[in-house]
Amino acid sequence: MTIELYTWGTPNGKKVSIMLEEVGLDYNVHPINIGKDEQFDPAFLAISPNNKIPAIVDTDTGMSLMESGAILLYLAEKTGKLLPAPGEARWRVIEWLMWQMGGFGPMLGQTHHFHHFNKGKSDYGEERFLKETQRLYGVLDKQLGGQECVAGAYSVADCAIWPWAARFAWHGVDLNAFPNVRRWYLELADRPAVQRGYSVPTQQDIPLP
């Protein structure tokens, strides 16, 4: 059984490669260079109709799946790892996974657009999204106070959130201002599976504060 992973070196792509490394599934990597518009290739669109990476094909079932959050849940259910049994603990993990999908990804992505790539073009855009980025880091810092990981034990929620935090420099964020996030970030950066998954599809060094 092998997972065919279609990905690129973005936080959303790294979520899934980190997850695959954590759960120990064999996988093949198919780089989709979004800088060259390869996400619009008809063969990729057949797998990911929304023309976004990542996407997977499970060769065991023939099933294809897009959307990083859905993929993480699928891999967790398939392997029985990084997602608690039904009950409150499971819902806490899903709650924070949805927090990432609805906020800590899209809002930080806008910070990338306005602050990192297009600095000086829109004062309003920069102010709005830098402010929201700081707020979201504050929410995460509070959540990580007094517990090891985002939803208690290490889970798919951490796999989803951590790659976005890895771009803290793009966000204009000093992790020293968020000590609980910094502690969690560095602990996860030491995990061998995180290190391997972070370098998919190309070798990259993990940014350190």
C-alpha cells in the first residue's frame, strides 16, 4: 500500500508530508510546481478539482482526496494514529484543526501576500492582516499554556498548525513574544518525522527563532 502525494513546498503541503512521516505510511512524492502553474494540468485537476495542493491517491483503495485538513483526518483514521477515539478529546483535536483551516492558514496566507510579497502596496492590507496574525499567535500561545501540544497530546492539529508557524519570519512575528508557541515550535522541530516531512518535496532547513 502506497500513498501518492501531490504537493509543493507550502505550509499546506508540508502538513501532509509531516503526517505521512509521523504515521509511517509509504508514499511517493509528485511535485506540483505552482510557480509554473502545474496545478492546472488536467491530470492533476482530475485528482484535485480545486487546483490546489496537496492531494493524495490511496493506491490501496483507489480513492483520491484534496484539501489538507480532510487528508489529515483520512490518514489518521486509516492508521489509527494522531486522532483520539470518539469523545471529547477527539473533538478538541478537530476543533483546533478547524481553527487552523479557517484562521491560522487563510489569515496568515493573506499576511504572506500583503506583508511578505507585496510590502508597501497596501497599507490597509498590511495593517489588517499583521494585526490578525498577532491575534492568532496570541490565541495559540494561550492554548499552549500548561499543556504539551495544541489539543493536549500530539495530534493532527499540531501537524496542521506547525508548518504555518514555521513561516513566523514572513509574519513579522518574534516567537520570543509568544513563549508557549516558541517552546512548542522548537519541541516539534526536534521530531525526526517533522524534519523529514518539512523537506518534501525539496530539501529545506527548518527556520529557528
